[in-house]
Amino acid sequence: MTNPDPFNKQRLKHQHNWVQKLSDCQARMPASSSMIVEGKITRMVGMTLEALGCQAAVGVRCEVESLNGESIEAEVVGFNGERLYLMPTGSIHGIQPNARVIPSSKIYEVAVGDNLLGRVLDGTGRPLDGKGHLNTTETVPLTGKPINPLNRAPITEPLDVGVRSINSLLSIGRGQRLGLFAGSGVGKSVLLGMMTRYTTADVIVVGLIGERGREVNDFINNILGEEGMARAVVVAVPADQTPVMRLHGAFLATSIAEYFRDQGKNVLLLMDSLTRFAQAQREIALAIGEPPATKGYPPSVFGRLPQLVERAGNAEKGKGSITAFYTVLTEGDDQMDPIADASRAILDGHIVLSRELAESGHFPAVDIEASISRAMVDIIDKEHLRVVQKFKQIYSTYKKNEDLITIGAYTAGSDSRVDQAIALHPALMEFLKQDMDDPTTYAESLQRLVEIYELMEQTQTALQTTDPFAPMPDQDAANGATTTSTASDEQDNIANPAGVLLP
């Protein structure tokens, strides 16, 4: 049997003595003081920094010393054994090998207060508008506090968004969370701005996340204006910012909205866009080694989305609400895009914008067939719901037979439902159109819908009492309508493409 190594035994004794001395020193230190163990940068790949020699929790801020002596802020986004993964919140210029890393125990917080109204902030909560300090004393966590789902107030009150097609056919409730789904250049930002101006809310919080920097000035000056900006807070994190800052911008806007909601106010939260938020999380996750799952998106992305979206909505009974609109970019107009598909599952409805309608000059380009408001049945009466269903049935009937109608292959009188859809199609399309500078209140939207319903009933009655095989009268080439006289010659009747005379 061999004797134990005397050098190893001596080394263990030496280490034990040092540990004991450090423990004694720590015991003699005041309870309020703490030692900061610094580390150093050992590796940098892309935007990810690896640090050794220090420990910190995920989400904690660290300071990295640059070449010129300035400190660069970074957030802990992961770890592997003794290695910390950091993601800088700003520029990485000047970081060199073995740069000092100084952890802190500070987590990210948001300065909140009424002084935020009328201000434009970056992802860290600092003002961008040059109007001086925010002069706020209260702070809230960036990640927010979850609400017991059993304590949330139900969605029972309709919200006027100023858009006729949405007010009447996709009625939205106060405290609902909806997505605006569209490809690039279809008009989702314009529609979002339209709802910003015309929606009735005490406070508006706008998060411009990962979009073009040009849109910030355009949104503030041309969409919000002085009147709208007086009750708004804008958080702007353009596409050239780091992925950590894009995540922070979305969480910051939500935390501000939560603060005003807890003050009993009705808040409108607009975020453009949820897709850029997901892409920022994808960049971070892939950088620290998380394997991709669906089309390059790691699993953590689909965990982050509900963490953000679930913070909106109604608070406890008797408090305020957050009605949230999130734009979702469907790449290549693919409605089964992973982020679009995941967003539909966690939102209270979705409004789909059609490129075909947008290219034909139809605004807003809302695809009524593909859109839905899940809270609609809880905030409207049965008569309203019946009219909406009738409208969608007629609209869908025309869309299904549009190719046959366009090429002239459909024969009038073959199907009374198609005849009715052809007769009503111009009126339905006119109802769905709306100029962006012409708001329509909730009451006006319902009144227009009632008028459309009356026209539906008149058309159906005319089809039932008119011979469908009667010869089609001559049509006016200018407007496609035919004017003819009744037996009494006292009123005009409008002939639809099927040749049916309507009262």
C-alpha cells in the first residue's frame, strides 16, 4: 500500500487555512457591506461576452471596463459552469481581452410617474426628446408582477377604436389583447396610428420596437400630434439597437402601462412589433448556444411571448385596464409563420390585413373572413351577433365564387345566395372602406351596420318575389347600375348583376 502524497496533504491544509481566514474576515465585516468579486472577459463571439472569475444571477447588470476606461453596461443572459454569458446593452467598441467585469446586485427597474406623459424614452428609460430629466421618484420592476387570473375583471365593455369595420364586425372589449397580422407594406402601422388617434383611453403607451428610426418622428408628429402626445408615453428602440435593448423596450412599455393601469386608468398599449421582440430573443438564445427549433426560433422565444402578452389586460375588479394591440409581421404573407401562429394562440383575437386588398387601394385592408375577436360574444347582444354573422356569410359567398363571377362563368339565377352576394357586394365593400382621416364612432358604426342589414333583407325579399330567369335589363356602362320603372312609375329600382330588381 502506498503512502499518501505529502505535498497534496500540505496543499489541502494550506487551502483550508485560507478559507478559514477569509471566513473570519467576512464575519468581522459589517452586515451592510459586501465584497464584490470581479471577473474578466475571456471570449467574445458576436454580441455575446464570456466572463470568468465572478458570479451573478441572470438578469443582473454588470459593468465591463473598456479600453478608454469607460464602463459598458451588460446584462447576464446565461451561464455554463463558471462562465457567465453577458449581452451588452449599448456599443461594444473598446472591449478588449481580459477586460474587467464588475457584477452588481442591481436588477433593471423602471422610473414611473405622471411626469412620463408627453415624453419619449429609450430602452433604458432615459429621455430622447431633450426636455430634461423625468423628475420621477417611484420605480417598478422591469419584469412586472403577475396577477392572479381568478382576480382579473372580465371583459364586458366595448371599446371604440374609430374604425368602422372593427367596431361593428370585430368588436373589441376594454382590456382585450389583439394582434394586427400583416406582411410588410400592407398598412398595419397606419391602421395602428389611426386607432391611436381615435381610441378612447386615459393614457396611451406606444412601444416602437425594432422598427425603422424614421417612424419615431413620423408617429409623434403626424399621428399622435400635440393633443395625442399630451396623454401618451413613447418608448422607441429602433432596429439598430442591441437585442437586449429591444427586449427591454418591450418590457419597459408594458411596465409603464401597468403602472397607469394600477392607478385606475384605462390604458391603450400599442406595440410595433411583437415579431421584432421575438427576433431579439432569438438572437440572444442562439448566441448563448440554445438549439434552434422551428424555423430557427429556439424554444425560449415561445416562452417569452406569453410572459410579455399576459401582463396586459384588465386588473383586479375596480381598477384600470390595458387594452393592447401588437403588430405581427407575417414573413412572406405566411399566416402559419411560427411567431404568427404562436401569437394567435395567446392573444384574444387577431385582425388580418390582406395584401390583395391593400394593392387594390382598399383601406383599411382588413380581411374580414380571416379576422376574429374572441371577446366579441361577451360584449355585444344577440341581435348584433346575428347581423355580423349574416354580413360575413354574404361576404364569404361572394369571395368563394369571385373567380366564376369575374370571368362571366356564373349564370344568374343558378343560386339565390350568390345572386344576393353579387347584388350586395358593392355596398359591403363601401361599408368596409374608410379614410384614415375620417373616424367613425362605435354608435355610428352600428347604425351603418343596421342600414346594411336592412338592405340585405330587401335584397332577399326581392330575390324571392322576382323571376330569376327574367331577361337582364340593359346596364349603364358608366356605373353598372340600371334604372327602370315600376308599374306605377313612381320610384326607381336598382338592378344587380344577377338581373334582380331591388326596391
